[in-house]
Amino acid sequence: MVKYIVTGVGLSGLLFAANIYAQQDPTAPLGWQKKSSSVAVSAPSLPQLQSVICDAQACRATLSGKSVTVGSVIRGYRVSRISDSSVILTRNKKQWQLSLFSANIKQ
């Protein structure tokens, strides 16, 4: 009876070791662990232009719920110019023009 218990324990240990071995890459160097998370770098999304208010001195715009003026920075983009219907943003020497109204106006 003792022989069968020892054999059963040995067999279960062998199955456990085989399960661990199957989860690892057999061609990887000993002790090497795969990184669990990867870092994805993405550019911040453009803010959404919601409104523009101009008075005699200057214009202010609302971008993604924040009031900005020329020179302000929002989400990594610098506000270069604000006109009565658009805002120009710059980042890394590139420019984006956000307009209040769509260019495809049907009449």
C-alpha cells in the first residue's frame, strides 16, 4: 500500500512540473521572464473647439471645456491664433486648424 501512495505523489509532482513547463517558452534563456505589460506611446488627441468669444481687445476660445487664450497650452498643444470662427494649434512645428463650422455646409 505504501508503494502506491509514493508512486501517486511522484506522478502528481511530475504532472505539476509538466504544466509549469508548458506555460513557459522552452527556447527562452534560463531565468528569462516575459514582460507583462507593454507601453504604447500615442499622441494626445486634439481638443474639441466648442466656442469662440471675441471682444475689442482679444478673442478667447473654449477647447474641451477649458477657456484658453493665445499662448495657452492644452493637452500638449499651444494655441497660436484665435479668430472669430477657428483656432490654430501648434505642436512640434505642426499646425492644426479647428473650426467652429463644418466646411461642408449644404444650401
